[in-house]
Amino acid sequence: MNEHKDQTLPPNDDQMLRPTVSFRDNNCQWHPLTTDFTSYFRLALVHLGILGWQYAFTENGMDAQCEQMMRIFAPERLVVDMANSVVKPY
């Protein structure tokens, strides 16, 4: 079963003209990522499609395995994600 689900939110009245691409995490919480698919696709490309990259835009942050993969394959993007992280340090 795929734990990471990328889906668009079902539109309601005020979002009908403003579509977004959002990420639903394992806690069934929605996190808006971008305002259009092109921006989402660009984010996926710069993150090299590494499983779990969307968690960089959540309160939970990326898990250790995702961070390790980012450190190996996209270290410059990991630095940007960590600098803009919404995760609070201990």
C-alpha cells in the first residue's frame, strides 16, 4: 500500500476558481503544496521524486530515510528545505 498520496483537494465554493495541489500525510492531514500542477511537477523534479519529499512542507518534516536520500542525491535542495522548514528544532 502506498503511504504517500498526492491528490488534489476536492473543490468547494471558494476554491472553485483557485485549484491547488495538496499532499495528504499519513495522519490524513492536508498540506497545500502549490497552486498549479506545473509548479508541483517542478518541485517533484528538483526533489528527484525521492519518496517522501512532500514531508518537507509539513509540520512533521522528512523522515530520516528521506533526509539521507536527499543528502546523497540532492544536497543543495536539502539545505533549502531545511532552511525553510516549518519543523521546530528541539
